[in-house]
Amino acid sequence: MNPAGATEHGAELVRRSGALARLSSASKRRLAVTVTKDGLRHVRHGHPWVWEQSVTSISHEGAAGDLGVLFDDNRKFVAMGLYDPDSPIRFRILHHGEPMAIDADFWGRRLDEAIARRTELSASTDTNAYRLVHGENDGLPGLVVDRYDSVLVVKLDTAAWFPHLAAVVGQLLDRLPATSVVLRLSRTVEAPSGLNDGDTIVGARVVAPVLFLEHGLTFEADVTHGQKTGHFLDQRDNRARVAELANRADVLDVFCCTGGFSVHAAAGGARSVHSIDLSSQAVATAQRNMQRNPPTNPTFAPHRASTGDAFDVMARSGQAGEKYDIVVIDPPSFARREVDVRQALRAYGRLTALALPLIRRGGLLVQSSCSSRVTQDDFESVVLDAVSGTPRLIRTKDRTTHGIDHPIGFAQGEYLKTIFLRLS
């Protein structure tokens, strides 16, 4: 990845970015911190978070982005992390074991490790969009970097990264020159004055959707205002698998978002594709992406798109007697809090129950959960229970999880779960 005009040293590009230059002067003090025995045990076992209730003392008042040095009861160094006084996750652990300087070289080493994990993707000639940094799972908690061709999108889940952003982006651009770097923020993160979600913080201002390749297919990503960073990169491998199974199939793509599964199904030779999403904007994007990638089946029926609540549209489709060979259900997270888990499981079961009447004999159900609080076993159990309450039998069953650009570094990092069921 070395687009024309992006060969300058990363530090120089950052220096010329007014917003980043101002951030680099922010305070980065060190705080001495002690935590509960339970919190200490989790950190020593490599967990990247210290919750607010686990903190027993802080040496002095700090600001977001200060470095917290964690000690045990004997004043022995345990770990170092980024402090966020406004988040229930008070410290996000960067390093534990022995003391180490957290500086530009440290960020560079972490980025090198993350980039090395993705060598297979970076060498690809038919895919140029993937996750470069997967937060906690790449040792950079609360920081995500996604690549879309020559545009990098940096997403922050905590304000603790602002004082370090200039150094990190500089190191990133030294390794992966880009035409633009776009900043995205989680809903709970408030940007410093002069910065906003969707701002281009380095390079040419991004004002239109970015085109990129996935398995040789062309998609657009709204990197400035779209969900997450503009596209759900984590389902790349599952989309390719659906393409392999879609020849001469009628396919229903529920919660289609930007049409990833829909486009891959059409490219795989599907007979027809029906896309459903609550967002009219998402449906419009899916339709544009379908138009960019002509179906390979010469008898392909016109792409059908429905805007509406997935539960309602599926129920009406079942009442109308519609049938499909493949039904893909990829909903957003249903359990953002622990108290939501039970309700989320009920929703997954309802979706399975609504899908079953739509699937022809010998057809395939592809159902996912991206809720980290829902375990693989609980998700699979509720789906299988919904099937067991019907005359349908499961001929084959398979499960998939994360691709190589979404490594799993701790229990909560294993969020994506997908089950493939071939039904009688």
C-alpha cells in the first residue's frame, strides 16, 4: 500500500495536521494505581481492562490519556495502562510484567506485530479492505484501525487515546502510507475542541464513499458517517463461503446492511437475492453495490430489496409462502449490557423460528451473533432448540468464528459466532 503522494514521513504529515499537532501537546502524566486482589489477578493473567470498582487508590487526579502504573500491595510493578476517568473501564492495559517506556517506539512495535499478523491479507490482489488493528486483541486497547484501499479509518472507543493519537498515527503512516486518515468515535467518546466524528485528520479530505475490493468484488464504504467504520469487515470469510454455496440458489439476506452477503451470493451464481434491512440508507447502499457487481448467473432474477423490521418482513414472507435455498441472518448486537443477554437469546430464537418456514428442504440457514456477552454455546443452543421444536432435521452443522484480521486475545474479544445448518 503506497499510493502516490503519500511518501512523506508520518511524523511530518502529523505535524502538518493542525488537529493532531494540538493533541500531541496534551498532558500525559503518570498515576500510581492500586487495585483489588481480584482486579490484580485478572491483569496478571493478561486481561486488558481494569474496571472502576476494582481501583482502590490513585496517587493524584488525572486526565484521559494519562498513564496509570499499577502496583501490588508490596509496591511492585504489575502493569501500565491508559486512564479514562469518564469510562467504567478506568484503565486499559498496554503492558504488564516489567516496566517499559510507552513512547513512539512502543507504538511502532505494537503496529509492526499487528501488521505482521495480516501479511496474508496485505499481499492479496483481490482484497484491499481489512482490519489493521483490532484493539485489545492487538495490544492497543480501545483503538481500531481499518483499511479501505488507500484510506485508513482510526476508531476510538475511549478518549484516553487522544493525547497519544499523533504519535500512533505518525508511526502508522511510516509503515502504511495512505492518502487519507479518517477519525471515527464511539458514541460514548467526546472529542476535544476542533475534532469531530468523521473528520479527515491527515491527507485529502474524504467527502464521498470509498470504493474497495473484497474477493474481487467492488463495494463502497461510507467511512465518515456509516456504521462502525463503513463496512462490516469481520464477515469477509463467511461471505466468501456463502458465495461458494449459492450457485442456482434463491438467497435471503436478513439485516443486509451494505449488501455484503447479497453481492457475494449473486457473484456465486445465485438465481435470486432478496435483501432486508431496517435502514433505507443501508438498503440503497446494498442496491448500489449489487449494481457494481453484475450477477454471474445469466438467469438471475432482479435483485429485490425490502426496507423494514426484519422480524416483521420475515413473518410476512412466511405467510406469503416464500421459499429460499439459503437464509442468512446477521443482526447487530442484541446485548450491549449483561442484563440484555436473556432478551438477546430470545431474539435469536425468534429469528431462527421465523427463518425455518422460509427454507426449502435441503436448504441452508446461516445465522450469526456479534454480541460478545452471548457465548458460543448459548447462541448455538438457542438456535438448535428452535429447530428441534419443528419437524425439520439438521443434516450438517458447522460453526465459524473470526478471520485473521480479527484475532482473539481475551475472552470478551471472541464476539463473532456463525452457525451453518443444512436442514432436511
